[in-house]
Amino acid sequence: MVVGTFHDEIETELKAKYPDLLRGAPTGTAAGFIITQLFGVNIFNGGDFACLQIPTEYDVGITLNLDRRDLITRAHKRNIAVQYWTINDEQEMRELIELGCDCIMTDDPILLKRVLSEYK
């Protein structure tokens, strides 16, 4: 089980009260990790979260594509799982699987199960 929150203050409380709990990166922490990794300027990231739970793209005035093998590879080197949400398109599921993502969150688990069965 992994607990995730969008709020840094809740993350702070979770870390203090439940230090052994696996946590997803809150929004601010995830954004910091992603930006530094995309620009390759933070090779010694000290994040203590278990996973990034992210969309495939994020608009910050420009669109950042987050469905990237290099981002997944950099996260994996730090023992961080990369989980994408909310994926309901069959082709997009295949692309993420082939990139090496760790989890696909979907509103259509039957579709995902069918897609995954093709990768046995």
C-alpha cells in the first residue's frame, strides 16, 4: 500500500507520524523531482518517497510530456516507481507499458487487464 496526497503539509505529518509508510510524492515534491530530472540538474535527489503518481503531461504555460523513458529510468535509478493516471486509452496503455512504467491507474480495469494479458 502506498499513501498519496496532493498537499505538502499532509506529507509532512505522514512522515512524522508514520516514517515507515510508503508514500507517493506530493505535488510540490513531484514537480521538483520531475523538473530537475528533465533538465538533468539534480543527480543527487534526496527524495524519500516511493513513487511518482503523475499524468502523462503537465501544462505549466508549456506542456511537459511526462511519458518519457528517460524520466522513468532516472526515477528507477533512485528506486522510485512511476505510476501514471488516469489512462483509459488502449494505445496509451501500451505505450506506457513499453516505456517501462510501474503502474497504470485507469477507470477501465477490464481494458487494462486485456492489454496486460498480451504482454505475458
